Amino acid sequence: MSRYNKKHYEDVAHIFAQYPRGLHDGVVKDFADLFAADNPSSDYCGYCGTDGATSVACPGRSLALGHSLVQHKGFDRERFLTACGLRLKETHLPGNILGREY
């Protein structure tokens, strides 16, 4: 489970977007790396929650009994950098930056 939520991402992006580009690029990228490491992409079972990266197999791996593989997109680094002003001229944090709400 992530230590950070959408509001954290929005607040940090809003702060960085207020400053001229170039003054904080390295710090913004460090925050992007921190958030991405905390909330990586992964697959999990939408029924029982078993993580696809673990050695414990989902009991419904055959996708029977309502089990289904769901892809958690994780933190969207590019969208965060854009919201901070390091990519396209966008000053708001795009939706779905978490990939999946916690």
C-alpha cells in the first residue's frame, strides 16, 4: 500500500508548478522517483487481491470463480512531471495519476 495519495501528488505538483522551470528540475525528478518507487505498476487478482509478483499463487488463477487479473498502473511519472511544468504547458494535475485509488 502506498504511503502517499492523490492529494499528496497534487499538492507537491502545485508547489513546483509555481516556480520558473529550471530552478527545481532535479528536485521534481527526485520526487517523481520517490512516488514511483512507492506506487509501482503491478498485476493483482481483482477478486482475492493476490499480487501477481508474489510467489503465492492466486487460488483462482484459472480465472474461474470470479477471479480476474487486474493491472494496477501505479504512479504516472510523466503526468506528474507535466503537472510540475517539466513537460507540456499544463498547470493542473491530470486525473488518474494514481492508477488505482486506495
